[in-house]
Amino acid sequence: MTLNGQSEQAQELALDALGWLASSDDLIPVFLNSTGASIDDVRAQAGDPAFLGSVLDFLMMDDAWVIAFCDSRGIDYARPMQARQALPGGDLPNWT
């Protein structure tokens, strides 16, 4: 798979995660408050790979969120992290 193909798949997964967050009455306010974004900002930036990276960063802040998202989609728990690595800023080393 090409790097571009990985990026496209990563963007699709991040958009799916954004939709999952938006459908959660509990999580979407937390996401908006933590990013300082409004719903209109989210709509305007949903196609921006860097913003989508921030969606995955947010999701990965809590293992329970990752598990709930992945279980709802029937995907491996490592997929959000793998997708994050293919988006802008995701290639930074993890020192933990």
C-alpha cells in the first residue's frame, strides 16, 4: 500500500471516529471543550488531515474510548494508533 493510500485510510478512520464522537452526547462536549472548537469549526475542518489527527489524539486519551469506538466498529484496538501515525504530526516519536 502506498503512503498516500495509508493516509486516505487513516483519514477515513478518523472521520468515522469523529462521527462516533459526534453521536455521543457525553463525549462531544468534552471534545469541543478540550479543542476549543465549535460545531461549525468541526464541520469546516473535518476534511483537514491535521484536524483529523487531533480527533484521533483525543480519542486515544482514554483507553475506554478507544475500546468503545473499536468495539462499535469491529476493528482492532491498534487501528486508531496506526491511523494516527499516517496523518500529519503522527510520525513523532512516542517517548513513553
